[in-house]
Amino acid sequence: MFALLPGFEKFGSDLAKRTGNAWLVCRRAASGGYELWREGVLEARIDLEKPEWEAKDLLAIIGLSGDPGLAELRSAWTAIASFCPIAILEASEASELSILAIAQVELSRRWREEKRNRGASILELSDYRQEFDRLQNSFSALETFVAAHGLNRPQMQFESAPATSGLETILVPGPAEPLEQLLPVNSIGVATIALWTEAAAANAREPLTFAIHAIETDAVLATWTLEPEKARQGWLRLSLGRAIDDDALSLKLVVCSKGAGWRLGLGAPVPLPEFCCRTSTGGPLRAPLAFRIFTSPPGVRVTTMTDDLSPDAVLDTSPSAVTLIDFSAAKSVSSNGRDENVVIYNADEDFVQVHTQSFGKISVARIVSNAPDRAWRLSAKIVLAHQGAMPTEFALHVAPADRDEFDPDIATGAAVAGFGFSGWRKLAPLRAETLNVYLAPDASRSLAIFLLTRQDQDPAYGWARFSELRFQTRP
């Protein structure tokens, strides 16, 4: 919609017939400000003293070039331009053709600007959604961590202490045989790792490098380099910068040197070879390295000490997400394999609701899907969507696609969380979390996915929903 200054008022009716749209007339009001008229009827007022704007659809006001009224309008409009985003345009001559030409140019400019802004908005919305998902996962990880450890300062979570008979050391081999040490802790919240190191100044002439690997994702989470001139005997603290916020990853420390002279302390011998230090080409040693693991709230910047070694690089550990699994094929089965109508698929919001049943009975939705190459984890967002719901337990289970029923050990309580089963997660009403199940390295690509719910009390009631079911792949 456009408005004309009084000098162009005579063209208003002809322009309306030609374009099919009404053209307003902009006049100076006796009380100050401006008024917009449509065919003799007052349409809107523009008060220059108040931030009010009645003509929301007005794009521009057009006047004749050189008209004193146009210059006055342009000067007055600077006071309200921030909340009245319209253009003040000059037509070169008093003719319909000149008015239509300048109006068309303004429409094209507005269209291009809106198209550009729409594209930018879509990209920003995508960024906001990714950041929202990251924050939601971080808060879920933080909640899990705080429930187990509290919100204290960084604290030692695990220690492989030196033997009481005295500290033994091991010479770090060359680059062909890096040392590997499994870290027997949950990855969530791991913030700092301390190792006992020593180096003879005359011998250690090449740097010592460290790396933390996530075994399931085959990703390097952080690397460090210790230069010979910074070497000293004692505990060396490797800070990750930010505490790991991914849950249930198996961590491995890899130590390597391009030259001789570096020695690491050994912990007390243990009878379990999988927890002992080993070389990449040889078998396990008789003891693990002497190390300590400190934890902090996941995703939070780590409080460092003066002598802490900062990482060379901290890599993005977020696994790539594959296209969401189609929920529409979800099939309802009961705990004994008999079909029951306990599964509802909502196509508008793309979630599956798995109704809970009577006490002790498991409700199940089954979906068949092909896992992509290098898939290592299946995740789903779970929510108990009614404020009056009873506390409800959720679980994920995967099996070969030819399995019509879930593992009977889940029903008996004998199954524990591990490859193929997430374990049970209890939610209170209106709570939302992310549930993960890890895929065995030799798992079939064609999988039956079971979405499980249950309640431990009657009456069974709750809107138990699964959404955003997706595979995650190794980088």
C-alpha cells in the first residue's frame, strides 16, 4: 500500500483502478503530525510525538521532486523512522507512469530484502535449534552428573596409585609403539587427567604427546604436547578445557614420544589385564600407569592450576546425526507378543506415544530400520507429557530385524544396560530427557527397535512419548 502527497492526489483514483489497490493521500494534520485518507475517509493518524503507528501495511509515501511538502515530511519523519519503517520517495514528474515506476522499484527492493531476510532467518533458526539441542543435552548431562557427584569443585574421581613398596617407572617407547591406558570411568564430567612423569634433561630431547580417545566413536577428544624444557618430576595435570558432556563413552589415553628419555610412573599391579597399560603392538604390562582422574560439571569450563598443561586442540565430539527414523511404521506389541492398541503415532508433531498399562506390564512399540554405516548409538528424546501422569520408566532395545519380541530378560529384570539395551530411565511428569542405546560393533544393519514403557503402580496413566529417534555415526 502506498500514499501520495496532496500534489499527486488527483492520480489516486486512476491508480487504484489500474492496480486494483487503494492509494492513500497523506496530509498534514491541523494538530500536528499527519493523516492518511482513503477516498475522503480518514484511514489512520501518524503522531510525531508518540511511538504509535496505525498504518501497518503502508510501504512508502510518494511526492513530487522539489515539493516543499516532501522535504518537510522527510525532515519530520526522522523522529519516528525507527518504528515507522516506510520509505519517502520522489517522483521525477507528476504523471501516473512516473508514480508507478518508482512504486515498482520500491516493491522490488522490498521483495529482495524480505527474501534475503527470510533466508537469513531460516539459517538462524537452524542454528538456534542446534544450539537448543546442545543445551538440552548439556543440561541432561549436568543433571546426571550433579545427581551423582554434587556441585563441588573439581574432585578426584579415580586414582591408580603407585605401589606402596615404591614408585616404579616405565620408559616410553618410540613413535612406533605408543602406550595405551584404558580409563575405567564414565566419560561424563571428565575434566583433568594427572600422570606421574619424569625426564632426564640430557636424554629427553623430543616432546611427549598425549591424546584422549573415545573408543565407541573412534574420535580424538583432546591432545597435549609436553616440551622437554617444561618437564619435571611429579604429577602432570592434563586439562581438557571443558569437562566432557557426553555420557557413557569409553576413554583411552595414548602416550607417544618421538625420542627416548621420558619415563612414566606405574600404579600398583592389578589382576585384570584389560586395565593394565599396554603398547599398541604388544600385550599388556603387569600394571596400569599411575594416574588420577578429576571431574567437573559436564560442559563447564575447567578450573585450572598454574602448572596444568592446556590442550593443543579440543575436537568437536558431537557425533553426526543421521536422518530421523520414520515413526509412522511403529507397531504395537505387548510383553507376550500379542498385538495391543497401546501405540499412537502423531504425524503433526512426529512422536510415538506408548501408553502404559497395568502394574508390571511392559508396553512396546516396534520399528524396523536399517542402521547406517559406522552407526554406534541410537538416541531418542523421551517426555512424560501430562502433568497428572504417574512416574513412568522408559527404555530402548535393539535386536536383529527378524525378532518380533524383545529380550525376555528385560521383562524379568535380568537384563542390564549395555550393548542393545539402554536400561530403564524413570521420568516424573513433564520431564524430558535423552535416552541412548549403544550398538554392538558386530550388530546387524537391519534392526528391530523396541520402545518400552512401564509403571510400577496403578492406575497406569501417562503420556509417555518418544521423539527424534536417530542413529549417530562415528566421524
